Amino acid sequence: MKQIGFILLIILATSWLGAATFEEVLESYIDDGYAFEYDGNQYWMLDELYFDRSVACEALASMAVVFLYQRLEWGETSNPAHKKIVDDTYYLTTHWFDVTDSGTYVVGVVMSDLIWYYDEDIYDMSPSELEEDIFEQIYYYSLAFEWEEE
């Protein structure tokens, strides 16, 4: 939980200072996650297990903005491996542990749903506004899916 807060703080601080490039932010998500395939679809999962659903959704929203910008070619990586990961990813996911029922849950979002949902509105939103809105759609509404890990 401290790690995601620290990462978000670093991203915000460096973006205000202009120090972090899009490439560096994307690379951090690539380094901190892994791909897996299920039912013929490519998933990207963040490694960290969160202990609060809202923190997991914050991490997911932050990653979604970066992947969405790469998919729309607003932020372009020069690393072909990173580009392939983003292009091949159908679902973005993270997981969290619920201490109340001792269950581990996966929460995720479909990339094509993000693109469809934000359509023209995305052009009028700053990255922070988009991240906040994606978080709200994931956490409070039905843009996300969730299941219990076995």
C-alpha cells in the first residue's frame, strides 16, 4: 500500500516537474507486472498484492491511463517490446486481499471498453482528470470486472 502511494506521488511530482517521460512511466508498469493468457485473451497483471480495494483500483486506473495513451499513440514508446505488450493486452488487472473474508480478488478493466467509454470525451481531459474518472468508473460503477482468485 505504501509502495503504490509512493509511486503515485513520484509520478505526480515528476510530471509536475516534467522529469518523468512517458517511456519511464510505461516501463515502470511493465517492470512491475506480468502477462498471462486466459481463454485466448491477453491480461496484464500488476505484481503487487494490495490490501485495500480502493488502492488496487487507484493502481489500475493509473496504469489504464498510461496503457490507453500508448494505445491511442498519444504517448509513444520507442521500445518495441513495450509497444507489443500494450497492443496485445486486452485486459488490465490487479489483485487485492480482503482481510474480512480472507479472499484474494482480481479487479480489471477491458482496454476496448475504456476506448469506447471515453470516445470523444478523452480529448478534453487532462491525464489527472482521466485517471480520477477511470478510478471512479472502476471503483463505484460497472466499468470494471472482479472475481475471486482460487
